[in-house]
Amino acid sequence: MLRKRYQLNWTFECPDAVLTCSILKCTDTHFYVFGGHDKTLYLMDDENNIIDSRVFDGWVRCSYTMDLDGDGCDEVLVGAGDGNFMVLKLNPEKQKLVGVMRYRASKKIICCIAGDFTRDGIIELIFGSEDKTLKIFKDVKAKEPKYTFYYDSWVTACSFGFLQLPNDKIPIYGLLVGTKNGLLQLIQFVNEMPDIVWQKNFNNQINAIKVGDVSNDGFNEIILITDETNIKILNTEGEIIKEIDTEEGRPISLLIADIDGDNAKEIVSGCADGYLKVFHNPALDSNDFELKWKSKVSASIKDVCSFSGKEGNQINIVFGGYDRTIRNVTDFEWGQKQPLEISQQIQTPEIRTGRDEELFKELV
């Protein structure tokens, strides 16, 4: 029997079901960004006060935070069921969100991310949609996508990460795309163009993709969840090297983070049966994962995110879903375990350069 190994710090009652949650970092503080079935994106401060909101004509389905202009405060990418894809910037003095980019797709937005895909110091903005496309925008000033990828079903998941391919000396900053029909694709930017490295078919809807070193060997793996009741760990060639059984609960959300401070990243998954499950790997260069602990809520967990707390940088796990709450939990073992000495095998250069004052221009 598992003993309780986590602390529930707080629960926030939301107006409706939560489909997405993210952490917005600004200098030395943080904010919570969340949204869902009531068609509203909320901004909440670190004392759990709602301080701003933005209303859409469809469910708020995805959010992603990143400092796009180098000023020390994250911007928010948000995608909604009405086809709206927006970038919002926090005004720190007024503590309000200001629109800096808007694009309207023909159908609902399902996933959204940002990253320096082209490796030129400019952050690209990317979203996947029910219209069976993945669109890549050069920056926040772009009116139309620079690249569009077409698929045979909805684009349901997208992610970035540094991956060391077997025949390359330098890791690629890979774009991973998943679809409703189970296609997983790895794309890199080479010779001034996007190039498909490989694609695999998993025959079930892909719900989330993450990249991180979970084998504790210094290299990143691809962590994948589909409509099956397991978590798949893939190598950089897309081959399955481990499947972790989640028992009856189908995993639908995913977080990779060192939640107990031992240098090894845990796999945190929110499941359709309401369980939040944490799997850890206590050994170096290993795929022997164990269920560390689990927590139960009344309905499915649609998104999981994390941030470092002010006291000792402890990782706080934040999750929400159909039970209409957001919860904050921390691991009891933070700072108590002997750190693993994991040798970093790949170089991950900084993405961001400079500032762009034009980002402050509000959309009319």
C-alpha cells in the first residue's frame, strides 16, 4: 500500500471545467493562467485572486507561456474553440493582459507552443487545429503563417525539445507533432526549410508529447501518451523503449519535472479516471520506473504544469480538469533524497536574444 507522499497546499474552485493551465513568470513572481468550458481565460495572482480575464466564443483549449521579447515577463499563447489564436502580454503595473497578436483559424485550436524553431534568435509561434493543419508563425508581428503542415486528422499535440539523433554530433531542436489518428512526426529546421525526420503511427489519438531525460543517462527521450492506458517512452528515432502501465486510468495530460530535488525528472500524468500519478526512476541509465505516489480527484485531469516555489525552489505541481478545480501539490521528499549524479550529454544552447519593443503594441 502506498503511503501519502505529497502535500495538498490549496484548492481553487473554478467557474467551470478546466482544459488548460500554465504558469506565467514575471521577474520574481508568478501568476496562474487557466481556462476551459466557460470560454474565458483567467489570470490569477499568487494569492489566488482573479485579476484579469479574456472572453472567447469557444472553449479555451490550450495555453503556453514563454518570454518572447526578453523583458523578464512571460507572454501567453492561447487557443480557443472558436478558432482564435492569440498572444497576450502582461502589463506588470496594471496587472492586465494586453493582446499583441491575433489569428483566426477556420476551426478550433487544440495545441499551441512557442520556440526558436529556425535557430535564428526569433521565437516562432505554432498551433495545431481541428482543421488538420499545424501553422508556424515567424513572430508576433506575422499576419499569416510562414509554414503550414497538412495532416489527415486533427492536430492534437505539439511540443519542442533538444534531441540527439544517432548520426548527428549536434542535437536538433525538434518539433514533435501528434494527431487524432495516432501519427507522431519529428520535424527539424535544416537548409532554411522544415524537414520531416521521421514519422510513426500509434493507431490511437495522441494526447500529449514531452521531451526530457527520464532514463537518467544525460540524453533526452520522447514521452508520449495516447488513448491507451500506458505512457510510452521513445528514443530519438521514435522507437518504443519502455511502456509504463497506468492501470485503468487513461493518461490525458503530462508533465516532466524533478519534483523531489534529486536531479532525476519524474513523469507526472493526469488521467481520465481522476488520478494524478507520479512515476520515478531511482537509478542511473535505467528504465525501471516505479509509481511513487498518486492523488485522486472526482473527474478527469486535463492539464498539469509546475513552477519553482520561493522557499528552496521546491517544485509545485498545479493541475486542473473536469472537477472544476485547480490544485497545488508538492512532494514530501523535496531535498531529502541523495541527488543522482547525472552527466549531461547534450548541449542545450539558450534560445532567446534581445528585446522587441514592438511587442507592446496592442491589437485594435
